[in-house]
Amino acid sequence: MSNVDYTSRLEEIQDLASALEGQTSELQEAAALDAGFPVKITSVEVELAVGYLQTMEKEIEWLENGQPYGTVAAIFPYDAPSVMLARLGGSALLTGNRLRFSFSSQTPRTAALIAAMSKPFETFEPVMGQDNRGFGRGCVEDKAVRVLFISGASAVGEAYRSQHSAFDKLFFAGPGGMPAAVVFEDADAQAASRFIVRRAFINGGQYCTTLKKALIHRDLYEEVREQILELTGNLTVGDPFDPETDIGPIRVERTRLILERALDKCSGAR
């Protein structure tokens, strides 16, 4: 792609950045109503998305001698869809690919905003109102789709894994996981505790990259444990529209059930 004039592509990318930035308050409201995500977290997501798009010129050097795949497809998760749009949409615009994408059923308001935001971009193809299992199956069967990104629970990834021999696409999966923090013997206990609390409770833990467990060296265990409990107690739980709120209501039913089961198992623990 060394002979490509990237000027117009970079202009489109900046248009996307401006569109996202201009819809910050609307995206905050939609995320709060859809899933209970605090407005301050959505604000950070939009800032990250816009910042990424504004620096995409740096990626051009990696595209030398490359060729577009054609159509890239993705199933957006219900967390951080603006970041997904920036990363996949920005990349598609820069590389001359088409982006076909669907949304989580948990975020109808956010989906409508992003779909409307995508209309000016001819190579964006938002798909609304389709079950993601059907959308994914269609992407697997469509020969024009050469790259497929999915997210969701582990069962979603397993469904595609069982079919992997049936298609010859590049496949990126982000199903549920158990990210861990590892605290070694020589770690700064205070810094480790702050990091764990910050990373474990983003959007009430509703992030694929939030920490789900901590592996702590036995010599630091009690100190780190006590600090984690203290810092967690200082988090603000409440109205997602309050800019001081760290954790809003868990509106997604399946997530609430997971939390309730976990709390039942931990009854009596401190």
C-alpha cells in the first residue's frame, strides 16, 4: 500500500474522531441507561477512542506493501463500544477495508447512537436488530468476510471453535476470561493494592479486561488484602449520572446473577 495517498483517509478518521467527541454526553447517557455504566467511565472511553484516532497517522509505516482484506466483521461487546469503533473503524478507514459490525443486545441506546454516527462513512456497515448468533453465522458463511472479531461469554467462543475447520478467515475471539493480578514478593504493596482496586471494579467489573483474581505472594498477602478491602470501601456506589460515582447499578441480568451467586458463596467472609 506504499502508493496510497493517505490524506483523504486520515481526514475521514478525523471526522470519526470528531463525531465520537461530539456525542460524548449522549454516549454517557446511553451507557448509563443501558447498563448502568458511570458517566465518568464512558467519558474516559471516548477520550481513549478519540486519542487513538487522532494519532493513527503513526500507523501508516506498518502498512507498506500490505493489501486490504476486503470486509472485516465484528460483534461489539457491551462494554467500551466507542473504543471498538475507533480501533476497528479507524483501522478499516486507514487500510481501505469495509467494516460490518453488530452490537450487544444489552446496549440498544448505544447501538442506535453509533449506527447513526456511522452513516456518513460509506465503508461502515452497522447491523441492527439481528441476533448475534445469526450475524456471526452469516459472517462465517460469507466469503467476502476475511476477518472476524467476536466477543461474549466462553460459550460463544466455543461455538466458533467447533466450526473453525469450516472457514479460512482470520479469527479474533475475546470471550470471557479470568485476568489476574500477580503480586510478587518485591512488589510495592500500596501500588499493587491501588492497581488491583482500580482495575477490578471498572463498570462494576463488567469489562473483559477487569481483574477477576489476584495472586499475592504469601509474605505480602495480609498487607495487600487489608489495603484492597480499605480502598474498595472508599469506592462510591450510586447514580451512574453522578460524575463522582465509581460503580453504578448492574443492569445486565446475567451479570447480577453471577454476582449474587458469588456473594452467596462468600457469605460470612470479610
